[in-house]
Amino acid sequence: MQVWPGQAYPLGATYDGAGTNFAVFSEAARRIELCLLHDDGSETAVELRESDAFVRHAYLPGVMPGQRYGFRVHGPYEPHKGHRCNSAKLLLDPYARAVSGSIDWGEAVYGYYFDRPEARNDMDSAPHTMTSVVVNPYFDWGDDRPPRTEYHRTVLYEAHVKGLTMLHPALPQEMRGTYAALAHPAVIGHLTELGVTALELMPVHQFVNDHRLADEGMSNYWGYNTIGFFAPHNAYASWGDRGQQVLEFKQAVRALHQAGIEVILDVVYNHTAEGNHLGPTLSFRGLDNAQYYRLADDPRYYEDTTGTGNSLLMRSPHVLQLIMDSLRYWVTEMHVDGFRFDLAATLARQFHEVDRLSSFFDLVQQDPVVSQVKLIAEPWDVGEGGYQVGNFPPLWTEWNGKFRDTVRDLWRGEPRTLAEFAGRLTGSSDLYQDDGRRPLASINFHTCHDGFTLHDLVAYNDKHNEANKEGNRDGESHNRSWNCGAEGDTDDEEVLELRERQMRNFIATLMLSQGVPMLSHGDEFARTQHGNNNAYCQDNELTWVKWPDAGGDPEGTLLAFTRTMVWLRRDHPVFRRRRFFHGRPVQGTHDELSDIAWFTPEGEEMTQQDWQAASAKALTVFLNGNAISEPGPRGERIADDSFLLMFNASAEVIDFLVPVNHGRQWQVVVDTGRPEGVPPGDGPKVTAGERITLVGRSLAVLRRPA
């Protein structure tokens, strides 16, 4: 076999049409072998003799796409010094564009023996582990263009590739649960009819099913267990894992873009699937343990701010390069439109504390590619000082956990919630105004993959995670949920009617709030996990979306209402403002009324005493469509209809008086007290000074034409 020197950059396996360049970083290695794997189980080893700045490299003419490979690293195995090199372990390329196979979890994939954890294990892991694959980078994108939907027009839809598509009755059986399914017209048609502009996919980076879960007959369904930051997860490919997963993912992105839907990836750069000191040796640990991971004072162990066993070393230039190279790759080569960063506070831990001036944020800010896509933080981790909602730099948006908590508290009837709810409804200025950000920095949600579904939020007081086989100890115990009078399944018609009304309340509140709304897949069908609020290991019908023809929301009433609310928001800029409210008339709009006003159910302006009253659970909000301060894209004035939002979070029926002096004639366009959530026909008309009756725990929206 011919072996040419090759180049130190780019890292990974780069096919150029005639052969493949291989490059891998390791400061700890004394020697690295590139192993080409053959289908008969044999391998050809090529020593990487060339080295530049600790990057070993070689070019192999004739090595084609589909070739499986791995690395064997010869170096120190000294856990007490933080080194865990072991040439018996076949290692994945950290820059692999595709990964083939899976792990069978024999003792051979570990660097120690189960009964002697202090002893080095020299069993060959190659027959038991995954392998890297050389990929053909060429793809006909045609006229693909990123939709570049502005945040104020964005409606996010968090979804799982398999969970969203596995039970869809219109999909061929062999396509379900795959990237190809995302591109199917039935799935895309649902998203476009719903009004979704961005599909936020739960992890599609190559991940690993945990050893413990495999032994229990379960799997890591969610996928927050990454081992390959450049490779699409191979189990979501419908027709092969020798690079076909890359092609299939690109085809899905192209189809979604053609429908005007952005693709955002949920990415896990805070840790890897190698776990703690008792985890397997799959890639980074065997290449250069001390350069990739945050080690404890005793370097045999790992610092863990993620709850997964390890954390990547965010002050290492090689880790930062890996992350930035990965992000750029997914934007430039895979055409994705943004990222949601799992446990993003860990990425800011350059040393110990969360630091918004860390190198990672600096690199993102100045990167000409990454800085131009959507960047969404999950602004917390499990480390000390890890809850950082509102503290990310101006370029970033955030999952607003305070919005979720406050809206849940309001509708379950918690006292003294009204004042904070007003702040969340209007874009959380307390979190985002001081640092120059705007309401659109707030990603609003009431449910997501982690926790109760919308149906379960109103059907369970307590988690029911017994199926996870952890004694119901896992998952959040404080869910801010309310079962409406019965735990779980019930035949009580009053309870069922109240639950349906509460679901409409949550959907409506989300779409009426300033910021960027995010729906969780299947909530529009009242998807249930039967009280399991931590279904990370349930790859079965418990977590898969039941579409209307497959037993979910058979009447389609919640789906129709969700569509109505999404499109109401999209049609009216007063619900998706790009600047915070002023609380006063806006200069230059020729309108003497304030841009927003707050009233008691009696139609009187709210006082400080009203806001602080423990029993206060109802209010009216006036949104002035003639007082929108931000201009349109060409500098034109934006004018919209005006709206009254009436919230009755109490259990009692309340007669709301339509405020005087803020418009004479109004039309009811939403009433969650009705089974369908909207009045029939054009909706009743009411006049200033008249009263409108809201049943307990309901809301109404009244419109006044511009």
C-alpha cells in the first residue's frame, strides 16, 4: 500500500476523489496506527509517521468512500497521571463524518477489567465497537438556500427523528424513524399546515446506547450521549451506515428547506459517551485523556458538571477547535440553520465558574459562519452556579425556564403569580433588556422533551417513571403540574373537559407571549407518556407520537386549535414584537393610548396593590396595534389590529368588563372555555363597557380592527 505524507489539516478523513487524507491529534501518543478494517474481520495497520503540532497524518491513494477505519494509540497508560492510552482499543476518529456499527458492550471495550479496575485490560476491542467511515463529501444541493427566517417570525418545533415519524400511518414501514421520513410530504405537510418555521431536532450526532440500559433491555432514546460530533447518527438511516446516513440527512435538509422550514440541531458539546473513570474507551479517552476532559485534582477521576460522568475541557485549544470545526461543518457541509446547545452553561466553564467572557463565546462571536446562524442555549447545567437564565451574551437566545415555570404556576392556581406572569408574557425584560437583547432572546415553552408532555402536565401531579427501572427516583419531582382532580386516566367528564381547557390555555398563552414560541412534538395531538417525565430510555410507543389516524387526538380539536393560535400569531405583529413595550404612548404613531395597558376584570387599571394581592388570578391586557415602535424591513411603520387578552386563572366564573377608552367595538376571536377554543362563525361582538363571561381557568382574545 502506498503511503504519502499527507497534510495535518483538515483533521479527520478527507476524500478528494483519488484517495483519502487522514489526520488525528494526540499530544500523549508516542505512536499512532491507522487501521483499515475489512469485511472479513481483518485489518491493515499503517503507522502515521508524519507529525505537525501533535497532529499525525498520512495520505493513502486509492482509499475510497465506505472504507471503515480506526486508530490505535501507543502511549502511556497511567491513570494516576491522567493518561489512558491503550493500543488494544480501536478508537473512533473524533472527526469521523460517519460511524458504522454499534457496541456490543463486552469487557473488551473497557480499559480495565471489571473485577480488577486498577489493572490494564489488553483485550482487543475491534470486534466489539463502532468504526469510523470515509465519506464522499460531494452532494448536489441544487438551488438549496437557507430560509433565514427572522426570529420574530420563527415558530420552533422540537422533535425526535424516530419519535415523530415511527407511527405515521402515511409513511412506508421501512422509512419510519429515519431521516428520509422527515423529508416525506406527509410530515412536511403537517409542519407547514401547523405553521412551523424551524424543526429543532433532538440529538442526531452519533451517540451511544449506554451499557446499563442495554443490560436492562432499554436504550438511550433521547441521544444525549454523543461520541461523534461530525457524524449523523447511523440508526436513523434507512438504507445503510457506510456513509448513506450523510446523504440521507442532506436530502432531508434539502426537502425541509424547499418547504421553508429551517433545521436546528440539539447538540451536546458538554460531555461525551465515555462517561466517568469506569466508562469505556471509545475515542477521546484513548487518544489524549488529559487534553479532552476536565480531570479532578486526582487525575484518575473526572470533573462532572453535566451529571453524565465527564465534562469536556473548555480551556483546551484542541477541544475548542473540535467544537468550532464541528459547528462550521454542520452549517457549511450539512446546511443546518442553527443549534440548540445542551447544558450550555458547561461550555462557559473555562475554569470553574460559568463565565460569559469565556473563550468559547469569544470564538463563536467572531466566527463568520457560526455567528450568523441561530444559537440557542439551554442556560443551565448541574454544576455549582449552573442556572444562568438571562446571563448569556447578546448573540444568543435562551430556553426561558422561568417562562415555563411561571406559566405553569399561573394555570395551576399558585398565589402571587400575576406580576411575574406579566413579565413573562411581555418578553422577560428583567432577563434580557439590560444587556441589549430584546424579547426575541426568550425561547418560550411550556413543555419539551425533558419532563411531562402537555397532556401529562394537566393529568398528573406526580411522575410515574417506574418503566425506567430506577425505582421512580429519576426525573424531576417538582413539575408544577396539576392533574385537574384525578391522577392519570379517568372517565370523569368534568375532569376531562377541564384538562382539555387547560391544554388550550397553555397553547394560547405560548402563542400570545412576546418572544419565540417552541412546541414539543405531539403536544398538538395531546401526546401522553402516562406520567413518565424522564422517558430518555423508552424507545417504544410510550414516546412515539400517535398521529390522529393512529390513536392520537382522534377528533383533531386540539390540533385545529393549535393551528389557529400559531396562525393568529403569524398574522399579527403585535404578538411578535422585536422591541420591548414602553408602557406609554409611542412617539410618532399619532395614538394617544399606551402601547400596553393592564386592567382588573372590572376594567380598572391595575394598581400596585392589585399586582401584589395573593388571590389575584385574573387580568386583562390591552395590546395597541397602532403603537408598535419598531419599523418594517424598509423603514415603514408597522400597524396592526389591537387586542384585549383576558386571563381567568381562577376556578371561578368571572364577568370581565371591556375597558372603556381603549376602543369601542371588539370581536371575540379566541375563547378557550369552548371545546373548539374559538367561537363559531365570526365570533360575538362586544362594546366597551359591556361584560364578557369567562368560565374558570380560561382565556379570551378580543380583536379591534386597525
